Amino acid sequence: ERLDELVPEDLLVQLREEVEILEEIVEPLDLEKVRAQKQTPVWFGSGFNNFGVQNFLDKFIEISQTPRGRPSTDGEIDPESPEFSGFVFKLQANMDPKHRDRIAFVRVCSGRFEKDMQVLHTRTGKTVRLSAPSKLFAQRRETIEKAYPGDIVGFVNPGAFSIGDTITTGKKIQYEGIPSFSPEFFNYIRNPNPSKQKNFKKGIDQLREEGAVQVLYSNNDFEIDPVLAAVGQLQFEVVASRLVTEYGVETTYEPLPFNIARWVEGGWDAADQLQGKLFNAKLFKDAQDRPVVLFKNQWALDSFQEKLPDVELLNVAPIVLAD
């Protein structure tokens, strides 16, 4: 009845017809399917007009589940475990353009986080002091003292963290990383202005840390230009645009004739044996100095595996833990 008063008759008729269609073709909300990642709830609204926002937030809180155990190299870690642990799932550069800061977003997985606590950075084996923790919402940033499993905490990142890193106060563990797709497009990226080289390198490093693009380097000392590796061409456009707007660097691209990347299991001990044995392929290294072979096509990859069956190749980069 209230809709009859608020909505014009022609629009109300259309609304009811469309709602009937949705009721016929859309499955009812099933929280078990949502939590099994087989169904995704969808809300309709407008942030600009503040329409439906509060309904979305209320429902989101209602159906959200409590923190669950997370798989690690030491089995599943219960969120009620007394030892603090966290997982770096996102990095973002230049959130505050005035300070050119970088923020590492960490999900608390177990225990209790406290400001200024010291933790083990599993990948590097170093001890890191977690100072200036923040809770971020849109452009607002609030310093916090404590956080619990399920909370998201932001830390100023001076280059210590990468996406997929684990931090802990207990024994050395590594949480399962975020799945990444093997890149299929490769371009040399060049800075034509030598006076901008410092900004160019800084921009490439920070965008790589964010996960905006993967970066490879040649083993040839005379080839100094980095290679950007991406899943789609749009990533190259985004990187070029951000280098201009955030770092003041114009760049150019030169495509490479490869469309498949494979990391070499066994590191450089295995990769060094490939010298002189690569055809329609080329050996590079990634930002963590792991060997990766680029192949021109599937035929080149199949030929390689047929001739060198003992060399194991990986679709994604292996995780290497510090000793």
C-alpha cells in the first residue's frame, strides 16, 4: 500500500513484473551455499543516493559467519589459538598522495593483535615491529590498539610485506597463498627519460608489490629493462596510467613473442641445466629471483616437456620460506 503512494502507477507495474521474473529465475538465498562459495548474494542500491546502503550493511552483518580455521603448513590454525597470526592479502600504494605511503592490509587469523607487538615475518625469517596499526574505512583512518580474528588491520609498509605473507608470534607457519593466474602477455617496459629513472623504479616496485602486475627480469646483464607479465592487456594500460599520474613517469612498451610462463621447480640448480636447451623459449627471473621460462606457444611447452621430462614446471610461483 505504501508503494502505491510513493511510486507512479506505470513504474509500480513494471517493478512488480520484474520482481516476479526474479522470483522465478533466481534461487532463494542459501547460506550454506554462500559459505561453500557456490552462491553469491546480490544487493541492489545506490551509494550516491544512499538508497539501500543501510539495508545492505545490516544484512551483511547478519549473514556473515564467525572466523574459521585457516589451512597452513602446520595444519589448520584455530582462530582461538593464543598465538597471534595474520595474513597479508592486499597492498595499496599512494592511498595518501601527500605522503606517498604504502599500506599492507592484514587479516587477523588467530590470537590477539596488540599495537607495537613484534612478530616473525615467515617468508624472510625477520622479526618485524607492527607499529602505527590502523583501521581504514573509505578515506577515514583510525589508529587502533588491539584487534581480534576476523579484523582487518592496515600497516604502513616500507617494502617489507608482499601479498600472501604470513606473520606470527608463534612457530614458523605459512598460510595458503592467494591463487594467481599464470600470465599470458609480456611486454618490456621502458623509461625514455633518464632523469625519471628513480621514480620509474619506485613505481614498478610498488605496483608489483600491490599485485597490479608481475615483473620479470632478464638473466642477461645487458638487458636492463623489466618485463611486465599480465593476464590481460588492460593491466598494462593501468600500470602505464598510474606511473604517469602517481609517479610522473611516461613509459613505452615493447611486446615479447611469448604467451606461456612456467616456473622451474628446484630453483636455479635445475634452471642452470637448461642453458642451450631452450627453443622458442627464454629463461627469466622474477622479483624474488626465481627462475621462470617463457614459451612462445603450447607446442613449444609440449616439446620442452617431451625432451626434458625430468624438469618439473609450475603454473604459479612456488612459495619459498626462510630457513
